[in-house]
Amino acid sequence: MSFFSKIWKEATRPVKQVGEFVGDVFGSAATGGGVIGFVTGIGLALSTGGAALALMPLGTLGTIAAAGAVGGMLGYTAGSVVDVLTMDFDIDVPEVGMGTPTYEGSFPVLTVQEGSPIPIAFGRCLLAGNILRANDPSKSNNIKMIVGHCEGEVYSDYDPPVPLCVLVNNLPWCTLKGTHYRWFHEGSATQSGVTNLFDDDESCNYRGLAVSEFKFTKNNDIRGVPNINVVGRWKKCLNIGQAKGGTTSFTRNPAQIMWHWYVDIEGYSPDQLDQDAFTALETYCATIPSNSDTVPLRPPGPDDNTVRATTYYNADTKPLYALKKDASLTGSRDKAGWLSATGSKAQQRLNIDFGAGYLVDKVVIENYHNAGLHTNTGAKHVYFYGSNQSSAFADTAWASPGWEDLISGGVSVTIDQHVAEDRSDPQTISFSGVTTAYRYYSLAIEDNWGNSSYVGIRDIKFYGKSPRYTFDFVFDSKTTINDAKKLIWKSFNGRCITSQGKIKPVWDAAEEHDGASGLQAKAVKHNFTQDNIVKGSISWGKVKKPNIVRIHYINAHDGFKKTLVEVKDERDIEAKGEIVYEETCWWITEPDVAKRRAQYKFDKARCTDYVCRLTGFPDSSDLEVYDRVQVTHSLPGWSNKDFIVRSKSEDQYGRPVFNLEAYWSGIYHDRGAEEQENYAAHLPNPKEAPPACENVSLSNVASAGGGSAMLSGAIEITFDQIDDVFYSYTEIYVSTDDSTYYYAGTTEGTTARVDGCGTLWQPGDRVYVKLRNVNVNGIMQPMPTSADASITAGGYMRLASFYAGLTDFWGGNENIGNAATKIVLGDLDGTPKIALGSSADSLTISNMASYPGFYVDGNGYFRGGGSEKYIQWNGELTIAGTINAAAGTFTGYVTAGTAKFGVDVTAGNDGIWLDANNYWYTTGMKATAGTVGGWTLGTDKLSAGSITLDADSTYPSIRMGDATGFMSGTGIWMGKHTDGNYTVHIGNPNDQYLKWDGSDLTITGAYIGGSDIGATTANTFTINDDANDVNVQLILDRTTGGPATLQWDGSELTSNVSVDTSGSLQQIATKDYVDLSVTSLGASYYMTDTSSGVSDYQLCSLIPSSDAEVYLEGSSLSDGDYLGGWISASGETPDVLLTGGFNFYIIAEKMSGTKTL
């Protein structure tokens, strides 16, 4: 067996019975003895020294001390006056934290040593416990352990029972990776077997002990035996009035815990305790102070037990992350906020268990965002509720019952959408009129800001306050019963005494037990005078006053971390150095409780001016600790001066001896008392504070220092003469917010002048003044709770001929608004500015035509010059006057109107820029507007007079005259027509014109051609295309031969000259027989019948029959001879080529028997 295994086995040996482990402690400790939580009991070591003896229960036991012992404690001789006393009447308790696994380090640690105590824990606190049994983790992939947390029975609202939260290596249980198991047992007297991990002969029930069973699977989170911290609602305590075995409940109230202590642990019976006094203390502790500040609240852990939602998206967006204190408010949403499940964008509920009741007055919310994005996922309409029903908390449904409205009328609140930036954007929702402290709080989220799938919240922080006093503490070390209960006493600033045969609690406060079961204002129980004070027994002295008070406590809302709250008197520290009073109060887990305690201790130390000791007559023997008394005595000059009894004993003659401490009701802020009660003596008393100043008035004056060239605004204070022969001087304090006051000097008369302009206040501030009088013995009047007077500071500060006001600095004349004011730095007209010139205070950028000078303001605008010649920038640069530049390179550009000239006028181009369509760069020129010579530029046109070049991207054109489009307007138009063809017209479309429509050329009027007429694509040439009924002529003119006219009159085609052809006729009658290339074909004439499909020439005889009438006659013919006559069927074949004009007459009746043409 390895060394580790052996040690581990021995240290974790299970026990059969709880009593074997913890000893005979929980039910058999004798009154006045015993040790908490240990195997063996020890007797109570009674202290016999003065201070310790004074803390013992009074009555028979409390009145046996000798006078010498008490005198020795105080350290002065009866009847003497001592300058400074150090009298600490607080309860003497050993330092908390030494040797305790809960409080010695930063966090509680598990103990494994056999014999270590099982803690007794009260209230809601963080603890670890003792490992009762475990396996050997070196031999298994699993770690099994049974941990004893607290002597039971403890409290759990959950089913099945679990603590509020479990932290494993400081990680919430629900965030652990891997598969792990736990079981919690509340420690009842009938607890069943704890056998989920070990079911063998050594298993036991651990009755009376709250334990947990843990089974861990080793991984990166759990590599070895982890440290386990648990937050719970621990020991159930007997209700006040109950006997041992009676009704119990969870509590944090020191009164109920104290009752349980005496009955259950020390064994007292209820009739030995003053139940009414305990009930009164319970009420006092449970009261939530009305004037206490609220503090940020966070649930324990937080984890899945204490924060629950209807749905959540994934493990990194669980609802607990919206309540986690150290979660980032910026950056990624992961582990920094709650997000609902996909599709659950509405009617979601977020429930929070703080583990204790708080009276809340507001909540601060950071709405959802993910690194500044997805802000429409944030909650929009939200209802806020509180409850003290665990069933309400457990039900996360939208319509969960059992909740109370925090907003009057049960209306929703609109939560603003988070700004679209990755930064904090907190919003505060205040609750007015809430008078119930709730343990559970809920947000019912109705909808979001528009996201289609989710709703979420980045952070939620409630602000609330807890009862006046609480006690959350773990007893887990060698603590005697008496020392343990002294801690409980300190928690309510009191103790328990024996009074009339019963134990009852008493406490330092302005309220006390009224004799029944209620509370009353602390009343005067006895008046000590020179007639009932043993002669020569009175002694008094001042108390050494700390100027720093520190309270060390544990903050349950910051992961149960140790922290402190501190109150300082900076002025006293500066004068005397640090005088520190501090307490370690690990039973305090609420920041507001710690803050109240620190302020109470600080105020008590500052306001307790005297302590004294005196011996009284028997009529004072019934006085008890914390009773209020008054002392009237000529030696210290007291008249009905208030004290409280801090301790009591007897002298050797049996006479009561009292240690008294000055009492001021105003230090108990829980009552909300703002002013001290008036205990002024009837006769002048050097030990009493002087009265307050009366008829205080303030006025603005100018005080001089260093000659008349230097002045500053001052406030003069006047008040009535102080009616006190021991008056010495008056301290002056000033403030500009009636909250924070600064010491401003003293005066010994009835006037004072405070030069505070520029240091304590600025011109125009509202200045508040408090005056505090001090007598010859240094006794100070309490600081007034409200200002004695206030005034709006006026005036200015002056240095030579310069003056400074609240927001202005000027020179030339002390009365600003004067023509002699030559310079101004300030914002007289609401705009920060610098102005130079006559009446500089009047200068603005728009009126300098009337006020020449120089002006520049906070907008960056400036102007310099006069009314005619000036330079000005007010978003535009204006220069009125000549610009002279001898040389240099211009690296920018000049803007005139919309035009620019220079470098980088636009898009990196240098040149001239008029607008986006008109520029001349080094890379090219573009102009679409203006004129060039007589030509006018347009975006896509160039025109001059009656000619226009139109570069329209769809229908470009060139037009002259009045032409506006194709066949529209007289002139010339050519371009792309709306039909997509490029067309031309020349002339008047309504008279004579030439037109090309993309396929045909049309000419109206006379057509005079040149030497050629031709066409490129058309196969026709038409004259008189419009088909007017006129004689259509084709005139073919030449110098030689003259004109030849071919005319068509609608019935006959005529020519003024003979028509010759080198081709064939193409159309005869209605048939086409034309061969364009046919010439004379030898002896025969051929015609081609194109309609017959014949592809070669076909001889067609012109001889109709053998009886033809006519022959083509001619004799002695030669080439070129003219032959006139008839073509007849002579049957002869000409053997020569004949030319000339031929008239062919084909007579129908002569055509019988021939081919039909």
C-alpha cells in the first residue's frame, strides 16, 4: 500500500455513529461549558479580569467583582480627570479565523483529518465540511466521497433536497464537464441510509448530520480530489418560545439563533429565558431600516438551482450567466448572458432565488447584445414580480402563479433596446411602494425587439437591503460555548444578562425592550446627581477616537469573498495620522449590514465625547447594561448629560459601580434620526458643545490679496454673537452640492470672508455654508444637518486687467459688455469662442461687419478683419480682398461655388472640376453644359443656331433648320428613327422633300440627276411613288443628242425618240418572256417563256402560219441599216444583223395556231 493510500484510508475511515465522531456535544453540554463541534468537551475557563468579568451575565454572578479589579481595568484613580482614556467595553472575543477551515483562507476547504469537527452552521453561508468516507482515487477513474457539512437538521426548499448551490473547485456544479452525481441528505433524526456510493457493513445513516454524497468522473475539471464548497440554508433553529425538540425553522435572526443556543445547546428551559425580551429583539433585528441604502444583490452561485428560466439556448447561455457578477458586459455573449431556446422569443420567465429575503427598490438591466450586434433579441416588455413561495420559483411557465407585482397595477415595463455598440448600456427600473421583502424574484418577458427566434438579457442586478442584523456563521474550530455565543451577541451589538432570575438580551440602540414583547424609545432609567453619587467616586475622561473604522466581512453577493468596508475622517487623519479601529465580522454576509455597522462604529467613536465611572446609591442597583441614565454634576459641569451603562460591578461595600458612556441618539441611523437631541446645560459648561450660529447671512464681495491688481470673488458671512462664555471660534465649511462640504477656515468674530472663487466654487455656483462652533476645550458643536445659508456666487477673478468668470476670461474692463472689453475667452453667447477687438464680448461670426476684429469659436469657425476686407470660415472659406502669393506650390484646390481648381479636385484627379459632367483633368476633358464658341453644350447635345448634334444613346441624330425629327419640320434630319432604322429627310415633309426610311428612297418634286443613276440594294426605281395622277416623265439629258423624254400618262408610255434595245422585251401582254441578256440570235428571234419553267431559249416563230401576210422585207441590207416594216412569216432567215427601230404588232386574230404570248 502506498504512503498516500494509507494516509487517505486512515483519514477517511467511516464512523458508525455521529456521536463517535463529534463527541458528546450536541445535547449534553452543561450550561456555561462545553466545546462546539469537537470530539471531547473541555471546561469553560472563566476569566476573572475586569473586562471579561464585566461581560458575564449580571445579577448574582455579575455583581461579585471587586472595585479594585474594575478600577485597575480603567487605569485611573477614582475622582480624577483624565485627558484621554482607552476604554473598550466591546465584548472580548478571540480572533475569528485562526485554525478554522472555513475562515482561515480565502475560501472554505474540505478537511480530511480524522477528528476534525463537523461544523454547526447558522443562517445562509458558504462552507466545506469534513470528508467522512471516500474511496482511493488512485485506484479508480471515479472519485467517491461522503462529506459532512453541518450538524443537522438543515433546510432545503428543493425536491429532491439540495443546497442552494455547490461549487467544485470554485465552479458551479451545473457547469462541470463530464458526468457527475450528487445526493444531499438534510440530517433529520430519521434520516435513511446514505448508501448511494457505499452499500456495505460500514455504511450508516448519519442521522443528525447534513451530508452529501459525491461521485466524480475524472476529467480536465476533476483530476484529483476536488475542493467542494456548499452554500445552504443551514441549521434549523427552535422558534422563540419553543422547548428542546419543539418547532424549528430556518433563520438568520440573531434573536432566534440565541434562543436556540440557550435551549438546544446549553440546555436551558424556556422558563429560564425572558421570552418577551427575545421576541422584542427578534423584531428589532428583523426590521429593514427605511433610510438604509440598497446594495447590489446576486443569487448564490449562481447556478441552475438559484436561477431558472423557461428555456435557454445552450450551456453557454444558461440563465445563471445573466446573474453572474464577473460576467463581461461586452464582447461575446457566451457565458455572459441568458438567451432563450430557438423559437422561444416570447413569454419567457426568468426566476431568481436569493436564498434570503430582501426589500428591493430597483433593478439594473443590460439588455441583450452579442458584441454590439443582434440587439433586436433584447427583452422589450417585462413584468417584475416577487414571492416567498418556493412553488412559484419552481414554476418557470409564463403563467406561473404565486407572484406579487413589484410595479403598481401589474403593468409591464419597456426595456430599451441595447445600443448597437459593444459597450455597457445599463437601464434602471425603480420600484416604488414595495414594502415586502421577498426571497424569490421573477422577470416575465413578454416579447423582444423584433428578432424572429430568440429573446435574451445580458445582465440583471437587483438592488435591495436586508434586515437590520443577520447572523450567517460556521462554527468549525475549537470555540468554547461562551466565546461562540459572544459572536452572536456582537452581531446585534448587545449581550445577554441575567435579570430577575431570567436570561434576557439587551442591546445598544435607540430602541429597547418595552417590558412586554415590543419596542420603545430608550427611556431614562435613572438620574445621577451629587445627591445620589457617592462623594469622590466620579471620574471622567475623553475617549481616544479612531479616524478610520474598518469592518471585515464576507460578501454573499460576490461569491462569498472576504472584503471590507471603511469609513474615514480624512481631515482628522491629516491632523493626527491614522487611528484605526477594525473588526473581523465573518458572520456578516450582507454589504448593507456591514456598511451600517461601520458607520455606527465610526459615529459612536466620534460622538462619544466622555466616559465616566461612578458609584451609586442602592437606588441604582437595578440598572442594567445599556440602560440610559443622566448625570448632573458640578465638577465636569454636566446637567442631565445622557449616558448609557456599559458595565456594572460592586465595590467592597456592596455599592453598585457603573462604567458609563456618553449617549447620543443620533448615531443610531437605523432609526433615521438626522438631528441630535438637545441636551444643553442650563449653566455655561466647558464640557458641552457651544450652540449653533443664528441669523447667518451671505453676500458676494471682492476680497483683495497681493494688491489691487489681484482680486478674486469672495463670500462674506455674518451671524449673531455666540451666547456662550466658553465659545472659542467658528469653523466654516462650504459646498456646491449641499452634500460634500470642505473646510474653509475659521473666525473668532461674527463675520468672515471666504476667498474660494476658483477653488471652492466657481462664479455662478450655488454655494452652501455650514458653521460649526468650538469652545475653549475643543468641544465641537455637531455638524449641522442642513446648510446654515446659501447664495449664488457672483463676481470674478482678476489678474491685472484680466478677469475670469464662470466660463469666461476677458480683458479690458471688469464690467463685461463694455466697449473696452478687448479680449474674451469663453461662451458668453452660448458658444465657446475667442474674440479680439473692441466690444469683444459681443462678437459673433455673423456680426463682425459691425465689430471688426478676430473671432474663432468651438465649431472651428473663424473670421478676421473688418466689414470690407476680411477672411472667414463658417463651413465655407470667404476672402474679401486681394490674395497675394509670390511663389510656392499649391497642394490643395480652390472652390468657387461648385467649381474646383487644383490638386485632387475629385477622385484623385488634378485639374478643373465644375460638376460631375464638366471637368478638365490632366487625363482628359469632359463637358456636357455651357458654350464653346457659338456652340452650346448639353449633356448629350451640341448645338449652334439651327443645327444640333444629338448624341442620345437611344436615338442619336443630326438636325438642321426646323427639323425636329424624321419627317417632322422643314430642314435636314438624319439619325436613328423610333422604328430602329437609320433614316434621313431633306426638305419640307409637307411639300417637296427627299426621304430615306431605311429601305426606300423617296423624292418629291423634280429629280435632276447627274450622269448616273444607280442603286445598291433595291431592284426597283420608282418615280411618282405617291401615285399622284400626273404625267410622269423620265428625262435623260446630254449635250450631244439633247434630252430624251420617256413619259407615262397613265394609258400610254411614249418617248420623244426612237427606242432601241440590246436586250429582249421582258413583258408582252401579261406574260414575262424577257431575257435581259438576249441580243440578236442569228437568223431567228427567240423569246423565253419564264412562266413555263423552260431553262433554255425556245424558238418562237413569228410566222403564225403558212399563209402569213407579210415578210420582213429589205434588200441590199448591211449591219446597222434601219429596217422598217412588218415582221412576217416569210420563212426566210435573215443572214445579217439588223439595227434600228422596230414596231412589232401582234394582232390577236392573226395569232391562230401560234403560241399564246
